[in-house]
Amino acid sequence: MIATNNNPATVANDIRDIKPPIEISSGWAWLLVDADSLGHRCDCAHHLALVQKRRSQAVFVPPVPAHVRAETETG
């Protein structure tokens, strides 16, 4: 069974006045936010590229083979 509330007294209490209009900011504010965000992304990408470049230029020292280490330790 579907319950309905058709009592006019309770329906009238549910009616509210309309909300006042809100102020919409100009497009320039959003443009500044987007430009700032783009600047931060470019800075992060540049920093990441520098870190990766430094890691690729790191000197790799090959480990000493086990048979060479064994000869030097016993001798």
C-alpha cells in the first residue's frame, strides 16, 4: 500500500521561499587559477625531468666477482 500525504496543512508547511540569486565570479578569476595551476604543473614536470636526468647519469660501479674477492681475502 502506498502512503500519501494529501493534507493541505502539512503540504503548506513544506513550501519554502526561493533562494536569493548567487553572485557568479568573472571568468578572469578562473583564468588566473588555471594559469597558476599550469605553472605548478610545469614546475613539477621540470623538476621530475631533472631528477630523472641525474639518476641516468649516476656512475654504476660493477660489483667485484666472487672469485676475485675470494682470492684477495685468502691471499
